[in-house]
Amino acid sequence: MAYWLYKSEPSSWSWEEQVAAGAAGTEWTGVRNYQARNFMRTMQVGERGFFYHSNEGKAVVGVVEVIAAAHPDSSADDPRWECVDLKAVAPLPRAVTLDEIKAEPRLKDMVLVNNSRLSVQPVAEAEFAVICALAGWDPASA
């Protein structure tokens, strides 16, 4: 299973809005970066990722799951842009800030640390486990 990180500005789409979308989830629209789009094209239903508040907060705040594979982005006029659908799985008991992530030696190679502008990015399995531990969340609980 692959793991991911999805960045969103809370003023545009917040964790609370993602949770409110319920089991039906929502499209992860608006990605206009080829590398991020290509990552979404590889995602499989059931894969999980972190919901990251960017700019305002700069922290991992929740866990989401892919519920629909890549398909045309309904917010795009150009068929090149695709997205996946996500649903909220669980809030993290404690948000993990970007500063904490950067300070953790086991996360020094994480894409978020080295390419913080990429809106959708892979997360290594070991990195996923470290952030879950820092947040006090057991992935087996959800």
C-alpha cells in the first residue's frame, strides 16, 4: 500500500469540510501540477494519506482514504487534469506541525521537508508510521 500527503489551505478546503463530506467524500480538485497529477494517477482505492493544512497552520491534521481512482477533474476545463476522490478516516489526536516534521531526523528525506510546494506527494511507509506515532494515532484503530 502506498501513502500520500494532500495539502490544502484551510480557507479553501479545511479538514472540517472534508469530514463534513462524510462517507461519500469529495473530489480532490484543483491540482494543476503535472507531478502531483501523475501521483494521483497511480493511487489505488483504499490507500491512505495525510490531510495537511498549508499556509495557515502548516500541520498534518487528519487521515484520508482514496475512495475513487483518478478521473477527470470536474473543476478543470482541460481534460489533462485529473483527481481522485477522498473521504476522511480520522482526525489526528494531535496535529503534527511542519516544524516538528523538519526537526525529526527520521523524516529528513520526506518530500514535505524537501519540496514543500508540491500539493500531492508520496509518503514512505516508515514516514507514515513516524507521523502517526508523533500524533498519538494508531492506524489499526480506523
